[in-house]
Amino acid sequence: MATNLVMYAAAAIAVAVVVYMLIKKMDIKISLFLMGILLILLSLGMGKEIAVKDFVSTGSFLLDPLQVIVQQFKETFSAAGFVILILGGYTAYMSAIGANDVTVNVLTKPISKFKSVYVLVPVVFLLGNLLSLVIPSASNLAIILLATLFPVLKRAGMSSLTAAAIIATSATIIPTPLGSDNVAIAQELAKHQLFANLSVTDYVFKYHALV
């Protein structure tokens, strides 16, 4: 019981400290890093094991928290979260050098000829779905569309809410055989007699895409 109280108290204090650091406009990355290290050290000091799968200790009480960070970074390096980070950095870089502005200017000219920009709603939605065939990650597709199409649609006169809604729905449906969710659903359906031997491609183009 006492151990649980110490853990809850430590967590509450950690949250309070991070909030204080945010209010003081300190670097959030350093703040979270330090609090994470301190909480791991506290846990180890209380006799707890590091709850990380396949964790290999360094043999040092003080170095194990850093080893946790190294191991987690390796696991995240190729995961979707890191890909999103790279794409976010790429789009920020393209904006900084003005490449996005050039793209927006080029695409805005033909779009401005439409009497109503909202005619583009189904066009952009279908374009997003076509892109999803080669970009199966909803988050990655959303970032790409936000970096390229969103400013174009805004410049053409479309409201932020409408442009965001198109991107959100385009990046949500993802009718592609490459999507992990579609693979999982197709495999589950194939277990039933009605959908015996159903392939992912058949599921996507005969059922999912039609909807």
C-alpha cells in the first residue's frame, strides 16, 4: 500500500513539475527527458523491474534508465511515429525554403478558374483515395495532404473546416490492399464460410472501396 502511495505521489509531482516547466516556457523535450529518468530511477530504487520487453540491463543502476531510452528509440526508429516525425520535418523544411509556396502558386492558378471552389471537394477526395493506394498510412497521407493540398485549397477560397474535412476523410478510409487494417479484416472474414478464400485485394475493391 505504501509503495503504491509513493508511486502515485511521484507521478503527481512529476506532472506538476512538467506543468510548471511549461508555464515557465522551458524546453519541453528536456523537461520530459529528465522527469522520465528520475521516475525510472525512483522505480528502480523501490525494487521494481523495468517494464520494457526484452530489456537487457547494463549492470549499472544509474545507466539502466539511459539504456531504456536507447532501446525504445531503436524500436521506434522504423515505426510509424518516427516516419511521421521525418515527414513533419520535411514539410517544415520545404516551407522554410519556399518550395511549398511555389507549389501553391502553380496549383492555385488553374483552380482559380472554377466558379465555385467547392466543386473540388469530390475531386480532392478521390485524389486522396488514389494516393492512399501507395501511401497506406493514414497519418503519413494526412501530413502530405496538409503540406500540399491544404494551402492550395485555402488560397483558392475554401474554408479551413472544409479543406480539413476532405483531408481527414481521405486519410481515414484508405481503400488499399497495403493497409494493415484491411489485411486484418480480410483475414478475419476469410475464416467464415461465406467469405472463404477471400483475398485482401478482393475485400478492398469489391467491398471496401465501393462503400
